[in-house]
Amino acid sequence: MKKIFLTLVIASGLLSSCTTDTDNVSTVTNYPTIEVLGADPIFVPQGGTFTDPGVIAKEGETVIPTTTTVAGNYRHETTLNTNITDEYTITYTATNKDGFKASASRKVIVYKTGDLVNSIEGVYTCTISRNGSTPSAAYMNIKYLYIWKNANGTYEISDAFGGWYQYGRALGLGYITPGGTINAVSIPANTFTFPGNPLSNTGFGGTANITGLTVTPATKKVVMTTSWLAPTAYTFVATLTQVQL
């Protein structure tokens, strides 16, 4: 099909026009759109069944296929394994006929909730302070931090800095302090050791240690203290409140 393009030129107060013929020119593409169906996040108990509600991807009014990838954000599975507690990100990608892509995602949280007497596993909100400061809104009721149980009986927390940089500063997963291993000698007696020390922040580096953990079952709270020894001397106090799922 031939299209006619009209060009208007204004010069020296005079209006002139010219036409240019082009053959088989297409300048319109319908970028893909993706609607995520169902809840976000979705909570699945450890050992339970997850059924993906899926998405609807369209190019204009035409439904097009999607591809799916999965990432375990803290324990690094590449498939959604409901036997391994973690926060999983499912990413859906659609490509239109001209090669343009669009992506959307949802979180799936596989959890186990401990009673805080025999187990400290769970999904937690967090209010975090640094060097005794009063937390502002960005550092209060952070969603979520996770404590899981390792095969050797120790526990591990998703971020030993309590989400200060990941959520409070909105720097994301590249600025967590992983490897915060906790050995529960006696949860009722609040006796813990920290065999994961020393730790390091994935974005800033340095050396950090978890120095204390206190569990209060009646209020569903865990208070964790972590000291960052270098490059700057900071002490983070994270008040974790277990989400009852």
C-alpha cells in the first residue's frame, strides 16, 4: 500500500507544500502490555501447593504468549520450590511482532511460622534504627524480612542490617548483608551464638557482626543488633515483628 506524507514548510512568510511518496512504510507498533492476575504477593506455606494465577499479555487487542523466569531472592533457587522458604520473584515477559518486550512480576513468599519458643522461623516486618536514631517512616514496618532454618539446625536472616539499605534507602537486593547465621543454643533463655560472623554488605563491603538477639514470644518480636565495624562504625537495631500467617 502506498502512503502519501504531506510536509508543510514556512519560510519568509510564504506557505509552500510538497509531497513525498513512500512504499510499504510502517511506523506503528503496538507495544505489549501485561496484566498480572491474582494477588501480589502470594503466601504459600512450606510444603504447600502453588498454582500461578498467570497473566494476560496483549499486543493491541491480541493475546500473545509470555515466558516466565523465577528467582529465589535470598536462597537463590531458580525454580519455585515450596519446600524451601524464601521470597521468590516470578518475572513474566512478552514480545510483540516487532521484537519489543515488556515485563511484569509478582512475589511468592514460601513461609514457615515458628512459635518463637522452639523455632524463630517466620516472615517479619521490621523497624530499624541506626546508632540510636529514631526511625523515620521509611525505616518502620518494612515488608518483609525472613528467618529460615538451615539443614544443620541453625537459622539465617535475609538481611543482617534489617533492610536499612535494601528498603529504607530503596537500594534493593544489591545492598543486603547476607549470611547472618544464628545458632539457637536456647530460645527460651535467649542464648544464641552467631557462627556466620563476620559478615559483609554486598554493595558497600566492610565487616559486620551480629552481636545480639532477643526473642519475646508473647509479643511475637525478635530484636537483633548488628555492628558494622568498617568502613563506618554503625550499630543497627532491628525490631522484627513476626507476621501471623
